[in-house]
Amino acid sequence: MLRKVLIANRGEIAVRIARACYELGVASVMVYSEADRSSLHLRSGDEAYYLGASPASESYLRADRIIEVALTAGCDAVHPGYGFLSENAEFASAVVNAGLIWIGPPPPAIALMGSKIESKRLAEAHGVPVVPGYFGSDQADETLRHEAQRIGFPLLVKASAGGGGKGMRIVSDSGGLLEALQGARREASAAFGDDALMIEKYLTAPRHIEVQVLGDLHGHLRHLGERDCTIQRRHQKIVEESPSPVIDEDLRAAITSAAVTLSTAAKYSSAGTVEFIFQDGAFYFLEMNTRIQVEHPVTEEALGVDLVQAQIRIASGEFLDSIIGEPQLTRHAFEARLYAEDPNTGFLPSVGRLNRLKLPAPNENVRVDSGVSEGDSVTPFYDPMIAKIITSGPDRAQALLQMRNALNAVEVEGPKTNLGFLKWLFANPDFMDGNFSTRFIEQHYTPGIDAETPLAVLLAASRSLVGSRLATQDHDSVWRASGWRHGRQQMPLHIVVAGNTFRVTMSKEAGHVDCWAYEVQHDGVLISEGKCVVRTLSAGGSSEIALAVDMPDINGSAICRVRDRAEEGIEVSFDGLTYPVRLAESLSTDHLNKHVLGGAEDTLASPMPGKVLKLLVQEGEEVFDDQPLVIIEAMKMEFTVRAPHSGRIARLAYPQGSQVAVGDVLIEMEKAQ
Ligand code: ADP
């Protein structure tokens, strides 16, 4: 087994590799740039060495410096992760020449498969289908024009050395060809230092299906099933799953055997991915990625394997059989990449400090791979990914539900993110049915839309924040027995439901027990108003209750379960989904003060959900204007309810220590005559 591995990367993948090292008892050495001086990945390794300034070219791409660090630190191997130097055959060779072990495929396999043109030729030679196209070395405009006519439009111009969708141009007719060739050449030589182009038939509604392979150093190679990475923006993946909902057993056998044939022909070892494009039941080889992929966790969760550990053990000389045996596909897994990027600007990166970052709690169905924590910054220097959220379940529907719940638990404040998009996607009926192509986003997504929060959830949340109804006393009977007149006060409550802030106003309808007039706003826009009846169905112990919410205006009726999460707020479950709810923090007590007392005549309601911390007066007591009457505590804030005028305390509805909801009437007062 290896002893000490230098991880030539940063962010979540550096953390991920360090975890695999730790689990195998292998020491890990981190490297970092100026911008990453306090990054999470540094704390994940056993040692850390400074590389240089923030731009990747002065740090994570400095091959010589990285090898020097590996030797100085006494490492015996280098793991490149993905991106940066991971598919650089020269770097891999330099590592080997320095007497270190390269945790990846042999350098000649990287070089061969790193060229889209060379790898397509190899595929054709081994009977693996490729998209009809031109992959020749003659790059003259005239030749390319001639080939374009032969292939037919629409077509796709690609950089041979391409990656990340760079240098790619869709050309719909011959008129736009020359301009596309020139643009693609410029972009390709700037990005890859190589302006060789290729032309392919453009498939109009394809899916991206890729096959994970793993090979040892003894000539054994096997596939680990497929991943579906069809959901893309700018030709880049954003959501992946395994297995693919459109691949049946026969297709799986065919596509995986094509991947194994090609990888074997390339004399491949370690982890790699053979990418295909799939349309109308036929698949075509696209390219091979000669490294661990961003989306490797979906394979890990679907099959119960550890690909990074496998890479390390393969590099140590172990046999494939002893490492993974014959893993079975037993689960379905999704990965959603949470990016700091703005869907309103075509998903361009957004930078800034992560003032708030809440990620889902991991459990057997939820995994979170992240390289940042709250307070860190997303910088313009590197990939703006915040986290990968991976969920799994015994089938696709259950893995999907897990993802919707996991996304509900995410909160990010600071840079713009694609969270709203992800929530929209996982609630979209076509996506849920597995019915989508690589153009799904451009065809169906309108920036700004999010998965809808059901109205019933908002109403139940507003009525019961911080578990008012979780109090042991029978709230409803208090209402009935008192028979008091209710004030007309309207108290807007700003609540954060699954990361989205809503302003909910509920006012008691006179004469109706539990009947409320409500108004809900989101981003200053009225999204719903009407009347509702909210009834307590059961108080299942002290931490969970069921509420029935009837909304006659929209002919709706729902049962919501409300759970207390103590200082975190509450959680409302409805229709298999769970919505974390808390008070918006920007709500100052001054703000509450104004709203609660304005207009209240004979009743004083609780300004916020919380606990009656202290009663300062007794029933029957005469009080003066502005006298403090009761102290409410919630979300670690204290709020004093004061007398709006002089008078007498007619009734104290809640004893000290009770939980109350916003709007619950605490005190009934009689005005001084
Ligand atoms: P890169 O290496 O830049 O990521 P790929 O060749 O892997 O480029 O393609 C990236 C994505 O572009 C694919 O997943 C697919 O969505 C789209 N794409 C590539 N080739 C074609 C094609 N011939 N027709 C339609 N879409 C394509």
C-alpha cells in the first residue's frame, strides 16, 4: 500500500481524496494557493504546502513545483483529482520520472484518449460507433467545408483538444460555417494551445450517457455501469444520475461492452469514463475522460463502491477482483451540483463570501461533498462549485424525493446560486418521468422560477412556528372558553421556508374559531390571499403535531405535520416533502413592535412564535400605558409586550413557560374608564 499521497488539487475533490487516504491509512499532503490559505481542503490533509499566487497558472498548474513538494514531503504518489493537471500526459510522465507513483492511467493512454480525434479513430477501428463526422488532420478551410457538406447540417464544430464545452459551435447552415471555424480555432488555441478542429453531425435531442471503467495494472478492466448526465447548461453537466432511466438491460450490455472494448484497446488502467451521446436508441462515442469525474459519487452510491479508494489500491498494485469484486446495481443515485452561478445570466459564475451556508445533514441516503464552509469565499480563480449533493434510494422515485428534501434543507446567502433551478428541476414532471434531452434547460427553464412551496405549508408554518401548538395545554379549548373578541391587527410574519423568504399576514376572522384571512407575498409580489381554517388534529407528544389546513377559496385541503427543531425553527412535512422553516433574521424587534401594537385595542397578541418567558402582571391588575406586561422569547431574542394604553388585565391566556404562535392572543385588556 502507498504510504503518503500528494493531492494536486483543491476544493471538494481534494477533501474527497483525503478521506479515501485516511480510510486506507495513507497519509495525505495538500497544496494550496494564495486564495486558498484558509480553505477547507487544507484542514483535511495531514500536511499542507504553499504553491504560489491565486491564478491556477501560478499554483495548481505548476507541475515542477508540485513534484518538488511531493519529493520534499516524502510522498510516494500523486493524485491529480479532476481538472488542473489531471489529464496532462506530460505531467503524469514527469511524476513517474521523478520516481513517484501516478494515481491515474498510464501517460500514453492519457495522451491517446486526450485527443478527441485520435480517440475517435481508435473507436472506429474497434467497431465502436462514433457520431458521423470528420476527424482528419487536414485542417484547411476548403477540406472542412467539403466535409461539412458531406455530413450535412446542422453540425457541430469542436476543438480536438476540447473540454468544458470550449471551442464548440453549432452551425445550422453552410452560410455560418466559416465564421464558426474561425471562432472555434481562436477559442481552441487560447484554451488548449491547439487549434485542430473536428466536425460532427449535431444531434438535436440527445442524451449524454457515460460508462465508468476501472482497470488494474495486471490487465483486468471492468465497467461499473452507466451515468446519465443529460441535464447540462453550456454543454456542461449539472445533474447526474445512475442508472440512466432510458437504458434497459440490452442497451446497458451493448454500451458498457463498447466502453470496455475501447478502454482495453487504449491499454487503460485506473478509473476512467467513456462518454457517449445517445439518441433514438443508438449511442455514439464522444470522448474518454482519463481521470476521476466530478460525478463519480452517483456510481459509488448506486453500486456501493469507493472509486477513489479503488484508484489508490490499483496504484498500489492490488488486483481488481480483490478491490471491488462484482458490484451489483442495487440503488438509484442522483447528484446535483450546487454552483455559485446566476441562472439569470445564463448560469455565469457569481463570486463572494458565503455569509450563510447550510447544507443537508448527511445520512444513509444523503451525501454531501463540499470544499467550502460558511464564511469562505467563492473566488473568480477557480470552479464556483459550492457542493455536490448526492442522494440515493432503492428506486429512482425515492432517490428523487430524497433530493427534493435535501435541496429544501440548503440555504446560501452571499453569491447567487443555482439552487432555485435545482429545486425547479427536481419538481418538474418531465424530469421526474425521466423524459429529457441535453436541451432541456434551454427549452423548459425560465430563470427565476423555483419549485412552488405549497400554500398549506406556508399557512401551517405561520400558524405554528416554534411549536406553539406543541404546548401541552389544549390550545383550542382556551379559544373556545374565553369567547373574547379578537383584535383586527395584522401581523406580517417574515419566514424563511426551504431557503425562500415569504411575508405572511394572517388575521383572525371574527366569530370563527381557527378561521384566518391570509395574505402571502414573495419578493414583494402577492402570491396568494384568501381564507383558511387551521385545526390541530393531534398533538403527538411534545415535538410533533398534525395540522389540518382547509383553503376553501382554492378548494384545497391538506394535512401538515409540524416538528420542532428548537433553535433551528420548525419543520413542516407535507406530501412526502419536508420544509425547514425559520423566522427571517432581518426582522428586528422594533419592526415587530410597530406591527403588533398598532391598532390593537383590547387584545395583545404574541409578536412572534416562542415561549412566554415571564409574566410581569396578574389578572385583574391595573396597568399604566406602556407598562411591560410579558416577555416572550424566541430565536434567542427577547421581546417585551407593553400595555398599549392604561387599563385592567382582564385575562392572561397563557401561563409562564407556554409555547405560543405568532398572533396567539396573550392578554385581554379592558380600557380604563
Ligand atoms: P467537452 O469535452 O468540451 O465537454 P464533449 O464532446 O464531451 O465536449 O461534449 C459535451 C456536450 O456537448 C455533450 O455532453 C453533449 O451535450 C454536447 N454534444 C457533444 N457532441 C454533440 C453532438 N454531436 N450533437 C449534439 N450534442 C453534442
